[in-house]
Amino acid sequence: MGKTVQLRTYTVRDGLLDEWVQRWREEVVPLRLALGFTIGGAWVDRDRNQFLWLISYEGSESFTARNALYWASPARKAMNLDPDDYLLRTEERTVEEHF
């Protein structure tokens, strides 16, 4: 499979942006990296209460299959992190790298 890159934009509940970023950095990122994903960067837009990040995967299986492995993993379940507790809206765009 080729490399798949997603730009993800999350609109976070009022007052929870910093907590979300901390949990994402401390819990989500290490597991994503351990499963072969690459994090291309992450940004906070405080005016819109949004968190944006780039995630990619390049391997023998599809991004979708690898993402399903992430969600089904015991480590993910042990996080006790329900995105709905933090996020009002999520948008995932698969994008092509040109530069």
C-alpha cells in the first residue's frame, strides 16, 4: 500500500482544549507511533476551539485496516479516553502530499 495522509480537525468542547491536547500527546501519540503511524504535526486554533493534526501511515496494509487495529488494541481501550467527552465535531480529510 502507498502512504496515506489525513488532516484531522477536531472542534473541542469549551474549556477542554488544553486537557484534550495533553491527553492526546501523552496517550494517543505514543500508541499511534508504536503501531507505525507518523504524526506530521499538531496545532491549536484557540479562536475556533479546534485541534488540527496530520497523521500518516505507510505499510503493507491500508490506513483503514491499521486504524482499526489502533481502535481495537487493548492499549487503546485501557486509555479510558472517549473522544465524545472532549470533541463536538471531527473532520478527517485524506490529502496528497505535494511539497
